[in-house]
Amino acid sequence: KVPYVVTSKSYTAVAINAASKAGEWIKSKLGTVKQLGMKSGAQDLVTEVDKGAEQMIRKLILTHFPDHHILGEEGVEPGPQASADALKEALDEDYVWIVDPIDGTTNYVHGFPFYCVSIALAYQGEVIVGVIYDPSRDELFVAEKGKGCYVHGNRMEVSAEGRLSESLIATGFPVGISSTLPMNMAGLQHLVPKVRNIRSGGSAALHMAYVAAGRLSGFWEIGLNAWDLAAGALIVQESGGSVSDTLGRPYDLSVRNVVASNRKIHSEFVEALKEANATGLNG
Ligand code: IPD
Ligand code: CA
Ligand code: CA
Ligand code: CA
């Protein structure tokens, strides 16, 4: 069953159609992975389902928009330099689709039902459409620049917490980049006593969608890539939230160290992360 079958050629309709179709296919393959590949190491997984889903999404997009550029995770060599180069090259084009075919591959491989498809469209470097589909819960998050964010037709809004002490915060641990570990640990050590509690679900894009839906007050993570964040960033902003880097600078596609929140806690959150990094753990 595909939740939305859309025949219109609008950008959002194509993004919804691609995310829904790929998501249903990914879910149908759960537990059947035959080729478990390792990219930068044993933490950094890729399967034939990641690759197949990316191909499927690529084809669907190019059928409608043959001259648009597609930046997909599985088409880029692992590592921050290759990602930065691929993003720079992509941004030479006006229209760039930014695709994470499975965000949460580790969860997918282990059967932990917290993974999603993330598809964004950027025009001249600015995200104008963001779609995240979670096939496990059949939840489709859709945002268009300036038009709000909806989950299955219902408008989404961030949560109301005004203080970190009342906040449920998520974070994640980047795969295959050990240099970010001290920064992660410093953040955790500093944040745990300040917030209500911390969660780490293993999908950056779904964490962003959950901030937008008011299920999390905020999320931060170090060392992400454009495909982890592009759709989620618009989804959070269009739900009334804020997205910045960990120094508080506004989100753009090059941001790797992200802070997303319900806006009310944003400055306290960013300040706490700055303090964490000043504790010395991060050097
Ligand atoms: C990963 C997930 C995970 C995050 C990692 C990402 P992938 O994406 O978003 O939550 O902690 O940093 O690389 O590889 O499953 O698409
Ligand atoms: Ca990956
Ligand atoms: Ca990802
Ligand atoms: Ca992925």
C-alpha cells in the first residue's frame, strides 16, 4: 500500500511519491538484507536496499525533471571531504534534489523500526521542499517553503517547552568519524543534568521530524551531511522551530553540526553546547 499516489508533476507531489514508494519497498525488504557492506568501517553500513531505494528515487525524479541534479548519499564516496565536494558541485545547478534513501541504516539492518526516507529539493542553495517518510509508522512529513508543514494533512507545530530543564532532547553519534567523539561526550556530559532527558534513536532525519511534530523539544548532532538534514531542516522551520549550527549560525546546506529546536529553548540550548565545548573535553 502506498499512502499517497500522486500523478501531478509538482515538485512536492514528486517528492511525496518517491518517498512513499521507496519507503514501502524498503519496508517490504526488512529482514531480507543479503549484501551488508561496510563503507568507512564496521559502523558505517550500506545494503543493497539503500542502493536500490536510491536508484528508484533517482529514476522517479528524473522522469519528471530530467535536467535537475540529484545528490544522493549512496552516490558519494564516504567521508567529509567527498561530501563537501559533492555538495559544492551540486550547488552549481539551480535545482538540486538531496536524497537519503534510508536514514537509519543501522536500525534497518538490526530491525529497530526507526528509519526513514528523506528527500529535499533546493533551488539556488535554499531548501524549498522537504519530505520525510517513516514506513514503520506510515508517517509522511511534508513541508514547502513558506507554506507550513503537514503530517498526513494535519498541520504540525513544535512543542511549547520554554526551558531546557523541561525539554526532551535527542542526539546521535556519527558513524565512522572518531574525531567528533570528544565533542559528543562533552555535549552529553554537560546536557544530561540540564535537560529532562536525552534520547538517541539513530535517525537524524526522524529526530528532526519529531522536533517539528513537538515530540522532541530539540536535537543536536555533530558531523552530519546535507542529506541527513536538508528535508528535516525545512520541516522544523515550517513547524515554527529553529535550526542552526552548534555556534548558533543559521542553517544552510553546508551545516554539519546541527541544533534544531522548538525555538523557545534555542538560545539556551546553543549556549549550553558552547559551554560544553569550552569545558576542555573538546580541546
Ligand atoms: C545516519 C543516521 C544516524 C546518525 C548518523 C547518520 P545513515 O545516517 O542519521 O542517526 O547518527 O550520523 O550518518 O547513514 O543511516 O543514513
Ligand atoms: Ca549511511
Ligand atoms: Ca543519513
Ligand atoms: Ca542513508
